[in-house]
Amino acid sequence: MNRALRADDDLVRLHNLGIAAAGLGVVAMGSAAAISLVVYPASSALSPTYDVEREYSGTAALILDPRTFTQMRNVPVRGTHRIRVEQVSGDRALVRDTQDAVAGEAHLPVLSRLWSVDRHTLDGAMTASTDPQGTVVPKGLTFGWPHDASCRDYQVWIADIGASAQARCVRREQHGGIATEVFTTEVRDHPIADSARATLPATVPVAVLERSTAGMPVQQAQLRMAVDAGIVSDPVRLSYSYKAEITTWVEPRSGRVVDEERHEVRTVYAVTAATLAPLTTIQDTTVRDTPQTVAAAVAGAKAEATRTRPYGPAAQLALAGSGAVLLLVGLVGYVVARRRRQPAPQPWEEADATHAGSHSAV
């Protein structure tokens, strides 16, 4: 009987342990769900204090001096690109994008844009009536990638043309001492958007255009013939186009841009009654982030990835998997204990058994 009681005690413990393990499993799975739905999105959202300045340098094969409208060739280019969160409202942020560059000795016009973006996806987010005038909702990524970016195609916003283009993931590689995904974006020749023409002249006198095409006798002759024929007015109405090839290195866990190289070409056209007549290239530049900027971006990406790693997808999967295992083990223990456990003998049953035994002995 003692052996039976001990076996029964073991089954009781197995039963209780099964319930405890199943309970812990449910708690772990619930915690994983809470981290996935609440904690991780909050920790990986664009910070209200985000303020990053990137420096780049390169060469202008050809660029128009905005002061004199004359061409400069093979001059150095250096500039800064600053991204700063100005305002946060829930899941939406207003982000100021400012670029300032110098070509040779000429200071190029400062470009300043204000994006309304989702703090999680970094895609455009609907504006509010209280937003400053000129706030743009980009149809794609503008300054970075979302957390846990994968090697797939993304839509990126090209401000110069006011439209999106496709950033294609072409490979994974170590860059700056860190694992990155490499994206390439090709922007085919496209009219520059009205919103991007604020720093470009809408008209220019013929004499100025003739100076800007110095050394290009064919273009000068065509321009003079068009003016004499009345096809082109003086001053000449202008239109512009933009094309680019962009390579971007992205640290996927943090979504930080580690490095970027851009080859950009802008062309000016004379507006005629019938068509657009190409006049000259006003910008042909190739620039890339400086080594100091790459090093700072790598450090920032590592810090961001470390900060969010305890709540990231890998941690969520491990917690949910552990919870599922505990729940399964607990249920198995509970069921086994229930099936094997026998009801304990009652006192009157033992008395009946003793009485029956004494009768049989007589």
C-alpha cells in the first residue's frame, strides 16, 4: 500500500508540474506577443531626438556656377546632409532634410525639405492641418530603411522629380566592418518637379546662355538660330531634367544608411512652342560619404542594433518557442498524470477488505 501511495504522490507532483509548465508556457507566449505588438515597435520607432549629419565629397565633371551661370569643369565638391526630427505626434514624425554643398569656390543653393513620415516604416504619413506649409508626404523611403530591413526591393522617394523609384537589393557584403545590404537605384531622365525648381531660374537672357555654352559652338549656333526664327524667346524659358545612379549600403537590423554613392546629372532645356530643346548639362557630379561619416554611421548602427536586440525578432522567436515547448511539456505531463492516477482507497473500503479476509480465513 505504501508503494501505491508513493506512486500516487509522484503522479500528483507530475500533475502539478504539468500545470505549472503549461502556465509558464502561456505566460512566455503572451510576453512574446506583447513584445512583438507593443515593446519592439516602441523601441524601434524613429526617435524624437534623431539628428544625424552626413558629410560627402567628390568631383563635378561639369557644374554651372549659380553666381555667373558659367560652367566649371572637374572641380571638387563637398557638402553636408542633415536629417533632424522636428516634431513627433504618435506614430508620425516631421523630419527636416537639409543639404548644403560647395563646388570649387561656388556655394550651391541650400536645399531644405520637410517630410511627414511614419516612425516605424519610414514611408510617408498623412499630413495634419497644423503642419507647416510645404510639408511633403513621400511615396517611399527618404533618408533610411526601417528596422530589420530585408534584402528585397524598396520604393524610395526622389525629391528632384517628385516621384518614387525602385531600390533593388543586389548583394550582401561587409562594409566598414559591418554586415550590410547593398541597394542600387537607377533614376532615368525625368523632368524636375516644380517643387524642386525653387533654386533654379525659370528664365535666363540669351546672352547669359551663350556664355554658359562657351566652347560648344553647335549649341550656340542652334540657340541663335532659334532666337532669330522666333522659336525661342529672349529671355529664354527654361525646363530641367534629372537622372541618377545611387548605391546605398544599409545595416539591416537598425536600418541605418552606412554609406552612399550618388552620380547625378541635371540638364537644362529651352522651352519652345513645340518642344523642349536641350541646351546644356548644368550638373554632372559623383559624390560619396566621407570615411568619417561611414565610421560614425557604423557606430550608430551598432549602438541601435544593440539597444533593440533584446526585443527583436530573434528574441521574440526564442521566447515564443520556449513558451510553446513549456506548454506542450506541461500538457503532456498533465494528461499522463490524469490517466495513470488511481483513486486513493477510502477507509470503509479498507475495513471491508479486512473483514472479508477474516471470514475467508475461518
